[in-house]
Amino acid sequence: MLILECPYCGVKAEETELHGGGEAHLTRFGPGSSDDEFHDYLFMRENPKGVHFERWRHVNGCGKWFHAARCTMTLEVFGTYSAQTTEPPQEIRDAITAKRPGWSWREFSDARS
């Protein structure tokens, strides 16, 4: 069972109390976007075997959206953080690098740290 800590209310919740919202840190394009940009926003998603950043909502709690960094193979959680951030916090990237040297995910990786 996946257990995540809500960064807003501090509750450690099982995944049954949460709702997954897909991949985090997607670039959203406005009405003036090209067909290719809109296509990529709708359909192009990471599906890694390893480190992944996701959106979650604390449905049976405070109701707020947050991001989580976890490993899709082991369900190990590296941390959770506010959904209003544009990239994963450095301390979470450092925690991932400490356990998974050489990881990569989109433009965020230990190479940029």
C-alpha cells in the first residue's frame, strides 16, 4: 500500500484516502498553442520504471492537491511537496540522488543538481 504524507495538513494517508491526478510538472499551453504543443500536453506522458513525479489530492482530508516523488518499481516515497511549485524542491532531488544515483526524469535529474 502506498502511503503519502500531505504537505499541507501533515496527515500520513493511505492511497485509498487520496486520488491520483497523473504526472506532475506538465507545461500547459494556452489557446494560442500549436497543434503539436496541445497534442503533447494531452497525450505525451512519462511512464518510467523508477523515479516519477505525480499529482495527488487528499480527498478524504484537507482536499488539497500536492506533488509526490516516488519510485514506481518499489513504491518508495522520496517526499511530498506543494502543488504550486514549478519544479521538485532541491532537498527531494538530493534524497533521490542519494538513493538512486544517475536518475533522470524529464528535465529534472541528478545531473542538474
